[in-house]
Amino acid sequence: MPITAHEIESLIRETFPDAQIAVEGNDGAHFAATVTDESFRGKNRVQQQRAVMAAIKEKVDSGELHALALTTKAPE
């Protein structure tokens, strides 16, 4: 069963409950997400994106999620 944008958002929200999260994509395999969270402040982009990828690692490893383009940032 293909993963949905809502499921990806829910997985990310488990790790980042107060984040602003927007996930786009509806082909069941390729998605784009923007995650804005205070915990990213002072971290470089690689550190931010690794934290998000850790939240969805199981779905990536299983092949259920093929590609996720990430934009991460701290709130302005």
C-alpha cells in the first residue's frame, strides 16, 4: 500500500510535535516536505535534515517511501 502525505506528516510530527509541517505529493512514492521547527536553530542544514530523515527512516528503509525532498529551517 503506498504511503500518503498525511502519513509522512504524522511520522515527522511524532519527533517534532510543535513543528510547522507541509508535505506535498500524491503519487505514493515521491514527496516534498517543508519542516520548520525551533529545534533546528543553531544547526546546519545537514543536521536538520538528518533529524527529519531519522523520523521517517523505517519507511525509507522498507522502500515504502522512495523519495522525499526536504526543506528545513528554524522559525524566523
